[in-house]
Amino acid sequence: MAHTTTERGSLWELAVMALLREEPMHPYQMQRLLRERHEDEVLGLKRGSLYHAIRRLTRSGLIQPVAVGREGRRPERTTYRLTPNGEREFVRWLQARIATPQSEPSEFMGSISFLVHLPPKDASARLGLRAQALETQIDALGQTLQRVGRFVARVHLIERHYLLAMHKAELAWVRALTRELRSGRLAWDLKAILREVRTARRKAALKKER
């Protein structure tokens, strides 16, 4: 099924097209380069995801196979290249992704939506542990950027600078929330909340029966 002009492509498709813009290559080379550049940490590298992206792009005519080869006893490998239309779409997708904010809920955002199910004291303790973990990650990432930044241009590390900024922003938010919990400015009674919810549901059910 071909992509429509309104699509922005998946992140995996974008990664495949970016690699093929460098030169034609086969999927194993793509995987190796993504790992060497630590892009797998951003993309959540899975072999199946890569091959699904390649199939979708091939069906859409945005990339095409150019050769099939074998090295020693290894299985045959298909080399792909970016088509002229694929290069145009790659740039368009990238422009759209950079320019347009998207709602991208994180696992933490999903988890914290259920925070009410923990007692405030326990929630505070768990958030304290998260803050400690974030501090460790920020320190490690900062050291890595300082070390690697001596040899690699900043533009090639830009996603890690973004990740560092996001970790710092999350840490500040978690610390502020923890202070609210510890001071008692933010508190709740789960039993009372559940009673209210159940009462409201019973009333709604009775209203429907009438």
C-alpha cells in the first residue's frame, strides 16, 4: 500500500531512507551502522521493525533493490538504494516531523496517570527513587557528550543533547512534585475517591434504567 502525500512516514522508515541517502546498502549494514552510531537506543532497534520498514518503502517505490549478493556462507543479502522520489519524500517527511509537535505519550506519562492508586507517602518515595535514577543518567550522558564531543561534531550528537535536556526537565518536574507530596500540598484519599466513583456509576446506571 503506497504512502499518501499527507503521511510523514514512521521513524524506522526515516532511518532507512537516511542511511540509503549515504549510499546503497543491505539491511545488515543498516543494523550495524545504527548500532555503531547508537541510534538503536533512540529507535528501539529490532530486526523485525527494520525489515517491515524496508518492505513498506519498497512497496511505495521510495527505495528499490539494486543487487543480491552473498558473502561466504552467509545468506543472500539484498542491497537497496533510495529512489529520486524517495529522496524527495525523505526530506518532506523530515521537515514535517521537525516542524510539527506531536502527542507522543511516554511510558512514564501513562504510569503517572495512575499515581492516585499509590498512597501519597509511597508515591513520594517512588518519585524520589526516580529522581536518583535520572541524576545518574544525566551525569553519565553529560560525561559521554563531553568525551565524544571532542571528536564528533555537535550536529551528529544533537539527539543526545535533546535527551539530556529532556532528562533535566523531567528531573526538575519530579523534584517539584515530590516536594508537593512531602509538604502535604498534594494529597488524596484513594478509598474516598473510589467510593465517589462507584456512587456516581450507580447513579448513572439507575438513571439509564428509568
